[in-house]
Amino acid sequence: MEQILLSKKQRQVLHNVYCPTVEQTIAICEVELKQLDEGQINYFEVPFEQFEQISAHFNNNDYIKQGAFTYQQVRHIAEAGNVHHLTMDTQGMIYLFEETIGMSTAISFAQSKWNGAEREVAVENAVFTGLTVVGELFAEEVIEQHIQLVNLIDHIELDAGIVGAIKKNGAKAVVKKMAGSATKKVMYSSIAAKKAITLLNANVVTGAIVTGIMSSVDIVRMIKGQMSPAQLFKNVSKTAANVVGSIAGLVIGGGIGFTIPNVSTAVISLIGGIIGLILGSVVTTKLMQKVLDFVIKDDVVKMLDIFNEELVNLAQQYLLNEDELQQVLHDFNEIYNMPQEFRNMYASDNREAFACGMIEKEMDRIVRQRMFLQVPTNQELYEMIERLT
């Protein structure tokens, strides 16, 4: 049988270019383009949020592909160090030493596994993401890699027309047919179309949809359920009742404008009046401090709003699944003295930065606990694509 090999110069090569800024990403793409051999075609996968500017810089050429994930999302995974071949240098450029697979394909696979999917399902999600983000050339690259040293006619069952096409046009014709068939099936089949359409029309990170990451609405709902003022200050009513019981025998004076959740106006007036009478009293210092603690409740609740907003943003950046977010919320409620942390946050020069530092510390710890993964082999990707042809 005829041995059919692919010319390396003919191959379409996908490069992952993930840099912290648009300017850096553009610079790397330009360097790569200058180094191409004549007739060679390269395709560049760039971070989701950088795509529009980079594509405009290169006059919307088709060789710029929009990744399914943002730079920050990939960076957090690279820093955690639990995906083989995924690294980051000191300048913040992220490398995946498996160029064929594509960054989005690898991250989609990893997220699927961390979300509990079997490896076969995770590989399928990876292929769907690769075909959606990169297009038909993703399938072509995988197939070409697979059949370079294989006798194509023996390896793949082809009808007489395709066999004739191989003899006439070489392996490239078969590659294109298989890639086209797989891509079409992904985009239009009754089951797969829903995945593909969701990906293509997503307003947020495309790969997050196919891998089952929570929506921002789900994240907000979960956070509000665990990090709400009512949850944070669940002991306020009890504390207030104790304070009132301690001073019930004292003279009732005029009210001061305190806001104490779940405590009646009469009780608030009582506490306000007592404060007016006992200011400066050494004997009642501890009692007075308990009451005065309520004064900053409103400020603390404002800090909670800032904290929760940062928590939502970072949960998306870290691509947390539901179990991981629950663990983070549990840790904040059980390990930290959150009212005191919010007082410290209120006193800080940059409250958003204070919140981010606190949240990132916990999220870094959570994502480092994820299982270590080997990305799919080209063989695994090829077998999944072959099922779609």
C-alpha cells in the first residue's frame, strides 16, 4: 500500500499567545508572523477579552482566533500548577507546550474534569470548544498530526470516491473532508447544535458555558445566601437583647439615632437614652462599648457590598465550580471574624484591594487542591473527532 505523508510546510499551525496586555500579545504575534516560511500559515489564539483590539490591529484577518477564556482565568490555572505543560514566565506570558491542542481546548478539558466529568466526556467538551473557537482548522491540525506516519488508506475506511481523491490529491483532501464533516456535525446536529450555538452567542466566556461553570446570576445568588447582612450579623438581636437586659433598671432618656437590625424602636430609644446618661462612666465602659459597636454596622454592611462584588468577579476569574465556591464561603464564615475584617477594610486606604487580597488568598488555596491533569493526547482528540465524521 502507498505510504502517504503530509508536508510540514503545508500544515496549519495554531499558536497560543496569552500575554497580560493587548500590546504584548500583538508584539508576539508580529514576531511569529515574521518568522514564517514562505507559504506557511499560522493561526493565533488570543485571550477572550483581547480579541477585538488584536483583530482590529491585524485588519480582522482570519488567522486571529478568539480564545474561550480570559487571560486572568488562564493565569490563575497556570499559577496553581495543576495542568501539565501549562506554565507562566516571569513576564506573565502563559505557555502551553502542546500547541496542537489549543489553550481553550486544554482549559475546557481541565474544567470539565474538575467539575466531575469522566475523561471521555471532558475530551468531548474539549473538542467542542476547539471546533467552536478555532473552527475547522482545529480538526485538520489534530488529524494531520495523527496520520503523518500512518498508511491513510489502510487506517481509515473510505469510499471509492475518497480513495480516488487520495491518489489524485494526497492526504490533504482526506484531512479536509474529515475536518469539515466533524465541524458540520458539531455545529448542526440535533444534540450538538445547542452546545455550539450557546458557545457562539455567549456574552461571557464561551468555554465556561460548555464546561458547566456557574453563571454570574448563580454566583450572586449563592454569595448573597451565605454572605448577607443577616447571615453576617446573625447574633445582633441576641447581643442587643443582652445589652437591654443589663440596663433595664436604669432611667430611660431621649433617643439617639441608632440603627440596630431586628430591634424595636422602643429598645433603640432606651439604649440611646442610657448612653446619654452614662457617657464617661468608668463603671459602664464595657456595657457602653457593646452598644457603640452597633454604630458602625451600616459602614460594615457597605464593606460587605464591596466584598461581595469582588467575590463575584474573582469567582468568575478563578472559574470556581459550585462546590469550590461553597468551600470559600464556608471558610469565610467559619475561619474569619468577618465583622472585624470589614472594620479593618473600612479603615484601609484601598478597600477594593483589601477585599481582593483577602479573597484571592482563599481562592488560591482552593484551586491548588484541584487534581493534577494531563491534557488530552492527540490520539484522544483524533478518536473523538473521528466519531463525529
